[in-house]
Amino acid sequence: MTEVRFDGQVAVVTGAGRNLGRAYALLLAARGAKVVVNDLGVAISDTDGRGEAPPVNPAVDVVEEIKAAGGEAVASTESIAEPAGADAIIARALEVFGPVDIVINNAGVVRQSPIEAMTPDLVGPVVSTHITGTINVTRAAWAVMKDRGYGRLVNVSSGAGLTGIADMAVYSMVKLGVVGFTRALAIEGAGLGIKVNVVAPYASVRGNDFGGVKWSPRLAEWLSPLQVAPLAAWLCHRDCPVTGECFTVGGGF
């Protein structure tokens, strides 16, 4: 079987400094894509957003990892929550590598709380990254793709959006919203050479139990981003035949 390649193509991956985004960026780069690795570099917190940010933006580390392996990449630290930030991400790609072929809208945050305690300061970051941020980056990239008559977008939902998780009502809501956004975009892009799909991963790298299943090395492998990245990459490929579809992946799917 011929290896799936992305030679000469330019990819933007948001939230690519860690976890799933990192896996997407590394795989695309390993298969020949020139990658803009976007990450805000903030602390990871599933509750209140507080915590110590890493001393170096992890996007820089991922870029160095890609370059050490012989690939091409550049870091971007802009916020997708602001239209100007999203515009700057795409402008960075154009400036360094050329027109964007691929976008993976992966960036987002989690705020876990019972719904009665889900205050506006907790709701805001979830909506502004998963919904507004995905819209902002897509809008900026869409204009480039439309002009060229080609593009591949992969939006990242979650199993939480399909099945729901207690104390994650707002996160589940926005992640299902990503699916509706994707289906509408697929219709818009049908005559433009732009295909848009969505992956809904079951994945974790944080050592959390999975429902009633306790964390273990086997569970870590089962929920690894490496189980998800190949599907996301395939949906980015020129030969991908589908658009407007949602794929559940990881955790045995």
C-alpha cells in the first residue's frame, strides 16, 4: 500500500502544543506537510483555568521536534478566540510557507462543574475557543481555500458531545455544536473543492479513570492520541472521499 503523504502541502493545527493536537502536527509533518503549530501556551486546567503555564510555549517544543526529525514547521502563539488572532495564524502560514491546504481545528479548553455552578467566567472560555475560535480560524482559512479551489478542514468534537458527561454540560454542548458547524460547511464547500469532516475522539493523556475503568498502562494505550491521529490525517488527505461526516475514534472505536 502506498504511504499517505502530504508533500508540499501547508497545514495549520490549533492547540498543537500538547496531547491530540501535538499528535496531529507530528504525523502530518512526518508525512511531508509544512505545519503551523499553534498553541496559546497556557496552563491546563479542567476546572477554573488556574495553574502554572509552562516556561516555554509547548508549540516551540513541537516545532523543534518536527525540525529534528527533518520536517518543516513554525510556531504560532496567537489566540483563536479573537478574530485578529485567527487572521494572524493564517497570515503566518502564508508568509512562511504559502497558501493553506489543511486546517485542523483542535484548540479548546475544559471547565468541569455542576450546571448550577457553571458561572459565566467558566462558560466564556469554553464557548470562545470551541465555537468562536473554530469559526474564526475557519473563516480566515476559507477565503484562501475558496480562491484556490481546494481545502481540507477537520474539526475536533468529542465523545462528550455525542453521549454527554455529567458536570461537563457546556463542554458537551459546544462539542456537538462543532458537528453541526461541520455539516453546514460541507454543504458550502461542496462546489468549491473544500471538504470538511469532524472527529469525535475518546482520548486522554492525563491519567484519568475512564468511567468505571481505572487508569492503567493498558488504558493509556487504549485512549492514546496515537489511536486518533491516523484518522484525522486521512481526513486531511487529497484523496479523502467523504465530507460532512462525523467519526468517533479511540477508546475502542
